[in-house]
Amino acid sequence: MLALVIGASSCKSKRMFPVNERAEPDIPVREERFSFTQETDRISQQNNTFFVVMGSFQNRDNAEGFSETLRGLGFTPTILLSETGFHRVSVNSFLSEDNARSRVLQIREEFPDYADTWLLIKKDD
């Protein structure tokens, strides 16, 4: 009888962490200042803080070429020039970090080739 009680009590402690819960995958995050390379993008996205980035390039031509590839997949990319000199290719921007994180996870699931998609937070001046 004693063994049954001990076994039951050890089962309870294992239930503290439900089996069906899974940890959210790591999403790299950077915070930096940047400028929009197109005025139309600045106008439509300047109030957003969280940007979903699918590519980053030192060379603007490479960023433009990658943007064309993403357009072919149905994305509407925006090129951001970071304070570090990199051209960040963003495909969405949000006011909410939760919405941006959800979009990163959605892209990673639907487009496994872009599992390195990450989150850029606009740093205020």
C-alpha cells in the first residue's frame, strides 16, 4: 500500500508541466536605428516598431535581388538601411511585438527555407 501512495505522489509532480505545451522557439531580436529606403514605405510603416526580417545584406543590390525573390513568393518586402550599414529586408511590420513574433513563427512554418527569420525593433532617436 505504501508503494502505491509514493507512486501516486510522484505522478503529481510530473504533471506540473503539461505534456502538450511546447516552448516557443528562439527568435533572434535586434534593436537598432534604421531608415527606410523608399518614401512610400516610410509613410506606411513609420509608426510601427517591430519588423519581421528575412534577409540582411551589406550590398544594396543583393537586398534588391532578394526582395524580388520574396515578391515571387507573395511577400511585399521593404528594405531598411540600418545604422550598422546593413540592408535589412523586412516583409511585415507591427505595432505589437506579439503580432510580430506570431508572424515570424508563421513564416518559419510555411517557408522552412527561411527558418532564420528574425525580429528587428526600431530604436527611437
